[in-house]
Amino acid sequence: MTSTNTTIPPSSNVTLAILSESEVILWDLHPNREENNVRVFNPYPDDDDGVPISSLAWNHNQMVIATSSGISTDEFEHDNIVLLSVQTGQQLDSFQHDERNQKQQHRHGVAGTAANTINFGGKSRYLCIGDEYGAICLWDLKKKTRVRQYFHTTNDPTPSLQVSLDPTDTYVMSLSSSAMYVYNLRDGLFMGTLKLPDGDDSIFTKYSISYLEPSKCAIGTNDGSIYMYDITNHSQSSPLFELPQRHSGAVTGLAFSAINSNLIISCAQDGTVLAHKISEGTSYEVCALGDNNIIQSMSLHSNGATCAVGCESGDIYICDIRNSTKDVGIPETMLASYQINGPVHSLHFAPPPRVKTQRLATKNNSNDIAVNTNNTNLVKIQNTMELPMDATPAKFKSDSSNNDDDKNKTITTQQQISSVSSPSAPSSAAPKSYTGSPSRFARIAANSRLASINSKSPAVKPASKSTPNILTGGLKSQRSTGVVNKTKETTPLSPPTKRRSLDANRYDTVRSQQQKDEQQTLNTNTDKEGIREVVQEEVENLQDEMEEQLRNLHIDMINQFHLQSQEIDTALSKHFTKIDRLELENQQLREENERLRQDRG
């Protein structure tokens, strides 16, 4: 395996999951690093020959990767669905997707199949699996049970090429070679199909749904065409329109931009990657690898700019869709490349974190700790927890609404004498830049919070965040504008050496206490946010579960009423049939009786 790295956008680390024949490869593309991290996972480590993997999918928080094997569960007894930990590569759970009871086996006549495609729902509670028989299985990972199962057709089953839930978790969609099947997640009803235009004998290959406008769906074909559909309009199965520029080979990848609903990226076996502007009806070429380098798969990052393509030759290219080969050429478009042993079956970028997680991370990483030196003086310390120990933090900033004289307060060690004076002393303001660890940098701010200290005070307490005080002889006095009235008695001066020693001890005490308070406050806020996030997610899951149970109960009641109605109709029909038969027999007996009477007469 070889890799060539150039420049990756420095916004955040990018992780790409690559599916080889029997291995899952995670490629961590770190910005501004010469060596990128590559990890290789095997879902079936006990099998020496290697079990071929047909598909993989990320969960919503980038912690789990689900894989499906390409071998039928009848071929040898194995769990064809495996959940792997992204951190360790260890197996978290496994099961067979096509577990059926005896009634379902007898009805459909299928005991085991191979899973072709797999995908997570929005919150990763549901796992959608499509197999070669045309069955779509929906598993509830929280309950570890299969809650839904759909079929393309029972008479002529067609394999499921791609499955997913829409971004709103309302519809379950499965793509076959001739149609897209749409089902309702809640009640399990079949909603309709999306088909090719009349007279088009091509076959479907890939589809993509817009996260910004979930009603938009793009489907590619084997002749390079791309059609746009509305998945919410179940009465219209034909496409809305066709994108003007088509590929010269089968479409192998489609992706809507996560930041621009008007942009869609496509790739094909002709070795080209195109960017289509839907509203304008225009397209431009992102990169062209040539006909000899067949593109098998594509993935578009959530930043809307980074695109990865995997080729049959094993080559993987990371490119920037904002550049085009027409304008700047391939060297400027390519950001990085990598090569594996064997063809690339599929690849997927790690999904973006949830919105709540993003807000929490932003709040914790870029939070400014405000230190109150007086009622109107605030000193902001930029959080440098993520900086290296030898990095240089940002400049020390001091914000004040008072006069400039309030920025440089003198530390007095004696009471004011009878005459009013403003002694000159070195300023305690921190320098503009400071190199050191975050703890040393935080101690600089602690010095700026010190008020005037009495040299003979037995203990020194940090000033309040709301109102700073001067501790003099055990008494508190307000500091106004740097001038203290002569209302207190004078205190003898301490020798300079002893005074400096006491000042140093008091500084250390204040620094240590201030550092502990700030760290405790930060940890408390972080813990509260984390607990709130966990509780909120559990509440949402509970609400979803209760809503699903109520809907299922409602559907079960309707089904029971329907069955009872059918049973009553059947019983009444039988009863009426018997009555009709009795009436007929009675009529026949009367006629026979009438004939006998006539014969005797």
C-alpha cells in the first residue's frame, strides 16, 4: 500500500472508510501532516481465506462501522452482519439479517440469502439491509430485533442494489435494476415506485437523496444518464427531468452537496467526475482519470468540497470539486492519493457529528474564561487546552470600559498615610505574548485579580469575581480609582526581603486556588453539558419508541378489527348460504308433497 499526500483542507481531520475484498481500511487524512494514519480491520479474523465483504456503512457518531458479507447465510453458518468499533476494530455485535420464522420461510420459500447493501438510519437506531432476493430488512439495534421486512416482488424477485432511509427517517428506499421501491417506515405500507421514462431500456445503478431538500432524489443508469425524482409525490413514478450532461459509461457514484442543494456530484466507469448545477442545467468536469482507470465508487465529504473516488485498479484519489481540470488541470485538483491491493468496492467518508455535538465541542474548545477584576474590568483568557505544550498561545487581551489608568493598578503593601498620594509601582499587566503551558498562562491572569494586599495579613483570599476588595489589617475597603482616602491607620512597613517572600507565597496561594476554581468550573460545565446531551438523546429515543409502540398498537387494532370483520362476513355468508339451502330444500319438499297429493287424488 502506498500513498502520496499533498494538501488537505485544514478545517478538520478527515476519515475515509475503504472497502476492499475482505478488509475494511480506515484512512485518516490529517491536515499539515506528512504521514497519514491507515488502519486495517477484518470483520472475520478467524477465517483464514477471508470472507468477501459486500457493503459497509458509518453510524451517525463515527463510532461504529457496519459490514455485510457477500456470502449467503446458507453457504456456511455465519453472522453476515458485523458491527465494528472504529477505535479498536473489535467486533461489537453480529447477527444474520434474514432470520425468518417457519411461517415466513414456508411463504417465501427462502431460507438464506446474501446481503448486497447496508445503511444506517438518521440516529443509527435502525439498520437497513437489502439482499439478493429483493428483501429489505429493517433491524432495530436497540431491541436487537427485525421490526420491518419488505419485498420488491414475490413472483420475480430482483436483487436490491442500494438501500437507505431518507434523511427524515420517514421512507425506506430500495433500488433494483428497473425501479426504486419506496415504503413507509412507520406503518410498513408500500408507497410507490420510481421508474425509468417510457421507452428507456437502461437499468438503474446508483441513487442519492439530498439532505438539504429530502424530497429530491437523483438516480443514475448504466448508460450514463442521471434522472431527478420527487420521492414525496407517490402518484408520479416518472422522472421530473434529466440532467443535460451525461457520462459515457455506467454511473457508479452520486452525491448531493451537504452545503448546496443545487449541486450534485457524479462519477462513472468512463473515469470522469462531474459537478452538476441543477437549477442552471450546467455541468463541469472535476477530474478525468481516463478510460483505463475505471471508477468504482465515490464519496463526497460533508464540507462540500472534498471528494474521494476509488478505482478498479486499487487507486484512491482525493480531489477538490471547486477546481476543474478545464481551468487548472489535474495536479491542482488532486489533494491526495492512496493505493490498496485489489479493487476498491466502495468508500465512504465519516459522517459529520450531530448538530448538538458540534455546538458542545465548539463551546468547550473555543470558550473564553472571563476573569472579573472589578465591576467593569474583564480579562479574557483564551482556552488553550488543545494547543501543544510548546505552542505559543494567543496574545493576552485586556478589555475595560474604564479609563486607561485602571489597567495598571499598583499593589500596595501599606496603608495610606495622612496625605493623599498615588505611589508609582510596576504594573501587574501581563505581556502581550507569553510562551508556556496552559496552566502557566492561566496564572498570569490570576495576578491581575490581586488587589492591594497588606504585608502583615496572616492569610490572603482571592478577590470576589463581582466586587474586588483590599484586605488591610483584616478590614475590607473599596478601591475606586486607584486613590485611597486617608481614613485608615498606618501600618509599619515590612523589610523588603520579608515582604517579597510573603508576596511570593501569597501569589502562589492565589494562583493555585484560582487555577483550581477555574478548572473545577470548566469540568463542571463540561460534565453538565455531557449529561444534558445523554439525557436529551435518551429522551428522544424514548419518545420515538413510545410513538412507534402507539402506532404499532393502532395498526394492530386496525388489523384485528379488519380480521374480525372478515370473520364476521365469512360467518354471515355461511349462515346465509345455509338459509338459502334450507329454503331450497323446503321448496323442493313442498313441490314433492304437492305431487303426491295429486297422485292420490
